[in-house]
Amino acid sequence: MKKLIILSVLFFTSTISFAQLKIGYIDSDAIMDNLPDVQDARRKLDALVSEWQSELNKLENEWKTKFDDYEKRKLIMTDQTRAETESELIKLENQIAQFREKKFGTGGELFQKQDELMKPVQNKIFTVLKEIAEEDNYDYVFDRSGDIMILYAKEQYDLTSKVLDRLKLN
């Protein structure tokens, strides 16, 4: 009987405390799309990607030219020349794969540069969001543009515009 009373009291107090929660949400994609700092970072990243992609295309075209030449001449090549050419093609393929991994792979230069450029902006957004959440006494703030899915949310709890306004003032 004592356990039942304790469980009832716990259930009742937890229900009351849940009723007092204040929850807000932001759309970080909308914030990122409207910040000049993010646009600058994206332009820098796009320029790097474009430069690296043209280098990669140049390497791939070089491989393709050598391969086509090899295909045309392989029947008249000596065994030694054929082996050397095949070795050169394999070496070039490996260079292309290494370049691709170095620039675009997990932990590659693109990932590092993106982290370097975006981390300060993300920290700035988080700081402003934290200030707003503390000022307005929110218990939880979710990001609806990420993996967390919000099926319904009242617009009054959307903090996206507040975060954007405050970021633009800084």
C-alpha cells in the first residue's frame, strides 16, 4: 500500500512538472541560409572544391589519354613496354585515388576546411540560442532541420527569427 501511494505521488508530481516545461525550436538551415558569415564560408569552400575538381579532372583526363593511347598501341608493343605502360597507368590511377581521398575523403582537406570555417559560425549561433533560451526560460530547444522530427509545433515557440535578429545585431 505504501509503495502504491509513493508511486501515485511520484506520478502526480512528474505530471505536474511536465506541464510546466517550455519547449522551443529553431530551423538551423534557415539560420545558416540567412547569415552572411555562412555565405562567405560557402563561397570559399565552393572555390576550393572547384579548384580541386579541376585538378582531379586534369589527372583523370591524363589517365584517359594514356589509356586510350595504350589501347591503340598495345598489340604492337613489346612485353616490356606494355608492362611499363600498364604500371604507369596503375600508378596514375593510384595518384587519382589518393588525391580524391586527400581532398574529398573522410577527414580530408574539404572536411577540415569546412570544420575550420563553419565551427566559429556554429558556436556563434549556439551562444545566441543559449542566451535566448535562458532569457525566455526555455527548458528544451530542438532543431527541426536535423534528424529530430517535429510533427507539429506552434509558431510561437519558433526561435529561428529571434536567433537571426540577434546574430545580425552582433
